[in-house]
Amino acid sequence: NAGVMQNPRHLVRRRGQEARLRCSPMKGHSHVYWYRQLPEEGLKFMVYLQKENIIDESGMPKERFSAEFPKEGPSILRIQQVVRGDSAAYFCASSGTGDQPQHFGDGTRLSIL
Amino acid sequence: GQQLNQSPQSMFIQEGEDVSMNCTSSSIFNTWLWYKQDPGEGPVLLIALYKAGELTSNGRLTAQFGITRKDSFLNISASIPSDVGIYFCAGQSTNFGNEKLTFGTGTRLTIIP
């Protein structure tokens, strides 16, 4: 799906465990965005990162959620001590510079038992 | 916060029919985007609009950026089975790609045999 790679595609965790979601942007893109989608709803913005910097985290829950985009390697969305309400599809998008639009990966579907 | 309302929520049409859907906002956006999402996949970019009044086509798809900058429209001509899916509008406050997207609530398109 436009070259943005997310893994795993499906992730099952028990309440209280940690979930790590990975995203590799399209080649040449240095801007990464994370969105969450609940069933039958639109995508909701969580966080926007550039290499080693968080640019906008206005959509990120204040507790248990964190994101990083290190100098080397994929961007990681980390959810600590997961609860049932964290069950959702998490999508990553990337963009280049200027007016290039965002392209999305196929998402990680997180299920909490 | 900003909200995007899409209508209709769902459409049931016959193959070959034309389709129209729209998206309205409570505030101004300077970029409008239309995405299509198939089950189990991420949103795929269909059309990007950067200028008020702009009319842009992509094959059988045509989208318009409303003059007020608070709405956008998507038309699909001569629908085919692969048009089935959920269509999302998304807005950005700037003309640059490097900013969060605000998504609409989606229009689900179903083709009746």
C-alpha cells in the first residue's frame, strides 16, 4: 500500500501487557504520522514525528502511550499496560517535504484479550 | 476541535450509476484529500486538492474544493464493482503535507447486483 510498511499486521495482547507497533515510511519520506481507527469510524490523529523529534502529539493519550522515530530504524508506537479499550486498528502514514500528501500503510490490528 | 461530516453515511447503488458524496467542515481547511479504504487495508489516496474552487479528476473520479474552503465533493461516474468500499475525506489547515489530517466520518458505498 504505497510502500509504507507496518508490522505486525495483527497483534494480540492480554490486559496489562505491552504492545509495540512498527512503521517503516516510504523511501525518501522523513515524516511519520500515527492514527487510530475504531470499528465503523474514521481515523483519528495521534502523533506526528520526524527523525528523532516529536512534532505534534496533540492526539496522543497522556498515559501509557509513547512514540519514537529514531535516527536509524522504524518508528515505534508503544502502548504500555494495555486495556480492552486500546483494541483498534493503528495506521501509520508518511510524507516527504513540501505539499506531498500522506500515504498510509495497511495498519496493525490490535486485539486485547 | 475541528470536525468533518460526510454525507451520505452509506449508499446502495447499481453498477453503472453515478455517485456523489460530500464533506463539510465547521472550520476552514486549505487542503482537502479523498481516500478510499477497503476492508482490512489502509486508506489509499484518490485525489488531493490545494486551492479553493479547484476541480480535479482522476479517471472516473472528480473532486472539488469548495469556494468557502469548508467543504469538498467527490463524484464517481459509471460505478463498477471495485468502487465498493469506504470513502473518507480529510482536511489539513496548511498547504503543506507535513501536518496532521482530520478525517471525516466516511461514506460506505455498496453496489447492488
